[in-house]
Amino acid sequence: MRDAAPQTIYLRDYTPFGFEVEEVALTFRLSPTATRVLSQIRFRPRLDGDGRFFLHGEDMTLISAAIDGTPVTPRMVDGGLEADVPTEPFLWESEVEISPATNTALEGLYMSPLARDGAAPDPGAMYCTQCEAEGFRKITYYPDRPDVMSVFTVRIEGDMPVLLSNGNPVEQGDGYAVWHDPWPKPAYLFALVAGDLRAHSGSLTTMSGKSVDLNIWVRPGPDEDKCAFGMEALKRSMKWDEEIYGREYDLDVFNIVAVDDFNMGAMENKGLNIFNSSCVLASPETSTDANFERIEAIIAHEYFHNWTGNRITCRDWFQLCLKEGLTVFRDSQFTADLRSAPVKRITDVIDLRARQFREDNGPLAHPVRPDSFVEINNFYTATVYEKGAELIRMLKTLVGDEAYAKALDLYFMRHDGDAATIEDWLRVFEDVTGRDLTQFKRWYEQAGTPRLEVTDEFNDGTYTLHFKQQTPPTPGQETKDPRVIPIAVGLLNPNGDEIVPTRILEMTEAEQSFSFDGLASRPVASILRDFSAPVILHRETDNAERAFLLAHDTDPFNKWEAGRALAKDVLCRMVSQGAAPDQAYLDAALAVLRDDGLDPAFRALALALPSQEDIGQTLHDAGIVPDPMAIYDARETLAQSFAEQAADTLPRIYAGMAVDGPYRPDAEDAGKRDLGNTALRLLSRLDGGKTATTQYANADNMTQQLGALGALLSIEKGEDQLAAFEAQWDQDRLVMDKWFGMQVAHAHSARAAEIADALTRHPAFEYRNPNRFRATLGALAGNTAGFHAPGGRGYRLLADWLIKLDPLNPQTTARMTTPFETWRRYDADRQALIKAELERIRATPNLSRDVTEMVSRILGG
């Protein structure tokens, strides 16, 4: 177990490693509990180095070490070893022993599926690796930092039929394979997979005419039939990157491997992407429309990393947003181009507000580029990824599409093969455009979500918007400087016609005004179109204007935003004032439901009520202590009222969204199923689940089967269907994750913790598998009213399991502490209950540094 109170690392203290690594040769002699790793590494001292030779290493046994063939006894120090080395280039050799079968942390080299407690490894288990951020130091002694890049040659020896590593295959024989990666890479991009695997193969010819072999590797059995969609998504990604960014793939082969036990979604290792099985395997019978879209996006994301992350990596882990923010933005562009751009933008913002705005508004707030960390694994956050992507989007908006494209070309040309920084990234834009981006850099340096207050006035044909920006204090940053904020604005006349098309207003001051002249009448402003900046917009308006924008705005995002604001206002008044459902909202929502000219996927989004978390944050911002039970009841009441209002329309919408022909996971059919299932949930409130029961019985795809099951569970029915679902799918681990999650996510608030607790005692609950753990305990945390139900049972249950999981898998445990981060927004009783659980976790003996840091930050000390 790691030291629970390690040293804080600061960006300001960065110094380069004192040696260049010219080449690396590794030999793996695989064995479940006694794998031997032999390394030969050629080092060259740097002229600007301090001469200290330190190699990272954890959880391994050193068998031998030598320098230029002479055995040496290195000094074992905290986190690795050091030795006296020549002042000229030299060859370092070492042999270590590691135990993949007992590596439950899923960092370094491990085996999947994990063996159950006390059991021998599964005969069909595969060897696999996860080295980002600091897993390579659990494989062999090495300078495990992203700015140390080298060419790797890897020999794998073992009795597994398939032996894979990075790069191109060089040699293969009985019981061994050799791979060579000609592109210098840091150790975090190293990968190795060995097992009894089957390949779903394909090929692609790049824009220069080179043929690339493509493979998705899975274990033999039913997974072999779930690779076709992933292969087509990979091909689309490769072609898109050529057409949009001019980036061509640079190896002879591209391999993807599906792994059951994986802490994250996937990993972009050079030429050998390792994927959580849930993020690559798909079939109509076992995967929902949302699964298909997510798989497509993740495959694109990891492939796009080949250039934005691999060919150009980050100098240190403080620059993590450089590769992740840019690549998230690129995969968002990809999905928008292939599917519906407005729907993609709306769903991205829903996710940003639900996760990143909450992070910005609490004890875990940090800049997009943090200036310090204790455990880097704790900074794989929504702020780094999603807000990092928003910064790229803003930069593109500010400089324009043409300048953005030129800057990216310069970035690839200037920094190919480099470990770069945010300063390097911004400098290419400055060089291309001549702009000074010093103020824009504050977005990377300052935590928190800016609040943008707007007032307006109209005089003699001139309409003026007055803006004020202010960012609340965050931990370690009490004061904030004004940021550059691109504000996309359009104006509509009282008839609903657009009289001023979208214009980008560039705000740079704490207070700033913008005027529009020559107008015949006072317009209605559509502000922050397409969510042009990640800010919280405050504007005094009324529901009549919101309904007007919902009916007439030409910007799809703001059209949706108007409906969301209308629903939020109604729900907040129902919670805080005991108000009844507002008829203006019900009429506006019904108009959206009936508008067949709107994209079905857009209509489904527009009809979805703001989440419990969203309402809680809104009330908190208004100085009102949110009551999760009251929020839950208000949403239920409003949904029931709308179902009754729409009773005559719902059957027509439901029937009209039926999809003929074989299942297709494209945007058109998925949108119809989405709206159809939205109507089904509302119908279930009126017909007691009769329509949903029929749909479940007749469903020929997972989207419709789960849509019906969810509708039944939401009205506290569906016990027979739950049992039938388990009997049908008990041998499919990914579908069973859905079964676990659905029951908790759709549970009534009073029973959510009880149901989650019971599921943790189900024979199929394997807490060491991250997917199953997140499906069950993550669903409880996502059921806001259930998690925060009086008495604190949800808090105790999650804390119990975090304490149990931490000794085995600190990464997953640390990430699952975040449901507690909003604890200070609630009443005194809930605060006391949550604080007690956090203190109990922190007092656990031998707690990992991952969890110690997270809990301490949440507690505020």
C-alpha cells in the first residue's frame, strides 16, 4: 500500500530528468505470480542534468542490476532506486519479478478477469497493462514520467496464443513474439496483452495509400459477435481525422483489446488500445442506443490520441488537459459531424453542468491545469477533460475556423515528437493570429465557473446589453481576474423573426456593454448561443420570455435552454414555495411534444426535466438549503401533471416513433426510440404500465427492452420483468451491469439504499470489478434522493464499500468518493451524517494516498 501522507508535487518545481533514454529493450517471461521482466535501457547524461540517477519502481522484487555489464547493487529509496552511473552513455540492465495475478489495483501488469478471493486465476484470464498515469513503475525500474520518451522493442515469452505490444510485429515463433515501436513514447503509453484471444479483423488504406491491418481482440465466445460496430467506428475515426485534421495513421497495424477489468473507459497506448469491454463490445440485443454512441465516441477519442497525446504528449502531468481537453473536443466534433450537432452540444452541456460545474462549485475545485497534486490519478476529472475541451472550443470561436486549422497544422509540425506544455499550445495560436492570449490563459490557471450577469436597455433604436463577470472563490484561490469570454448573441423581434444573426461578443473586462443600432422595436435577446462559454448566466427574465424563446429561437441550444430554464423555475418554486405545476410550462412542453417538425432526439431532450442535482444546485445558489425529498416529490408531481396534460397526444407520439425494419444504431432511428421511450414513461403513469409491459414482451433490442423495464420500475412495478431479465442475461456480464444499475437508479427514494444493499449480497456482485461496483454503488450515488434519504443509510453503505475496496483498488475507490463532495449544501443533520462517514473513511488504517487526498479535500483540510 502506498504512503498515505506523501509529498505534494508542484508545477513550479519542474526540472527535466537528468538523462536521455536512447532506446529500451524489454523481455517478459510471463507467469501468473512470478513474471520476470528483463530490461536493457541505454541512457545518455544530459548536459543540463543534475547527475542524479533515479528510477521509479513499486511492488516488485529486484533480482539483479548491471551497468555496462558489471553487476551493481543500487540504493533502494522511497519510490524507486538510485545508483552511481558513468558520466558517459551507458547500458542499464535489470531483472525484476512481479505478480500479475494478485495485482487487483489494475495498474501495471495484471490479469483479467480477476480471481475471486482465495481462488486460482481463471484459466482463460489474459495478461494486460494499464500504465497511465504511473503504472509502468510497477512493471520495471524506469524514469516513469511523460517527458522521458524513447523507442521500445519488446519480446514476450509465454504459452498464450496471442502476444501483443506496441508498434509493429517484428518476429513470432513458438511461445514468443517481438514487437518494435519506431515512434518515441513515454512509459505511460506502454502496453502488453497476452491471452487466448480471437481477432475481428479489417483493414484501411490511408490517404497516402498505405494499408493498415485493424484488429479487435476478444476472448473466445459470444464476444466475437460484438465487434463489428467497433470496427466500423474505428474506420470512420481514421478517415475523419485524415479529412478534418490531415492526420494519418503511422504504423502497419492498429490493435484494440477488450478487457473486463479496467479502471477507466479505454487507453490510447500507441498502436495497442486497451478498452474496458463495455466501451467496445456492442450488439442490438445487448447494447442500447446510448451504448452504441458512447462506443463510437470512445473509439474515436482513443484513436485521435495517436496525434494529440502520443505523437505530441504532455511534458508533465500538470499538462494533462493539453492532451485530454483537445482530444475530447476532437471526439465531440466527430460525433457532431456523424450524428446531430445540436443534440450532441446539448448532451455535452448537460454532462458538463452535472459533473464539472458541481466540481467547480465545491471542495474539489481546481484549475484546468492544476498547480499542485498529491496523487495524479485524482486529477482525471471533469475539469481536466470536459472543461479542458470547452477551452479549446472557446479558442476556436475566438480565432475562427481558418485560423484554428492553421494553428493546429503548426502545432503538429512544431511539436511532433515533443512533450509539450499549455504555453506551447497557446503560442502556436499567437504566432498564427498575432493575438496576445495572456488573458485567455487564465482559463487554464483559475478554478471556478464564472457567473455572467446580464441586464439590457432599449432607447431610440439602440439595444444595449450590459455584462458583469465574477468568479466565486475556490480552495486556494480567493480572488479571480476577469477572463476572456466569447458570448454568442442573436436578436429576435416580437414576431419571432431573427433580426440580428449570431454575433460573437468578446468580453474582456469585469463589466462591459455592447450595443446594437437601427432596431425598429425592442428585441428579445438570445444570449450564450450554442453555449459559447462555460459560464453560469444570470438574467432577470420571466416565463413568458422563456416560452417565447422555446417557441421561436433559431439556435437549437438556446431553444432547449429556454425550456430547461422554464422547467427549473417551476420546480424551484414548487420546492421552495409549495407552488402548483405552472400551466405555462405544461402548455409549452405540450407544444414541443406535438411539434413534428422538431428532431425527435431534440424533443426528448427538451421534455426531460432538470435533474435532482441541477435543482439542488440552483436552490443552493439562491441561498436555499435544498431538500432532496422535496425535489424528488416536485419532479414526480410535475411529470404526473404533464402526463395528464398530454394524455390525448402521448399514444400518437408513441405509435409514431415505432421504427420499421432491422435495428440500426444511427441518429435517426435512435432519436425515434428516444422520444418513443420518453412517451412510454409518461404513458406508464396513466395506464399503470400496460403499454410498457407489452413493449418489454415484444422488444427485439436492448434499447426497447430497457426502456420498458425503466418505465415499469419508475412506477414501482416490473418485478416479473426484472426476474425475466436476470434469467435471460445472467451469463452476459455487461448486460448484468445494466440489471444491477437499473434497479437502484429507478428505485423510489425511500428504497434505493435498501435495494443497493441487497444487490451487494447478490452472488453476481463482484466488488473488485470496477464496472459492477460502479453499476451498483454509482447508481445509488446518482439517485440523489435515495442517496440522501433521511437516516444516512446510503452514506453508510457507500462508505462501507469504499473502505473495503480501497486496499485492493485505490483508483476506483478514490473516484467513487465524489458523491460526498456536495455535503455542505445540505441541512445540518445530513452534513453531520456525511461528515461522520468521511471521517470514518479517513481514519481507516493504511488508507491509500489516493483516497486520503480525496477525502481530505472534500472535508476541506
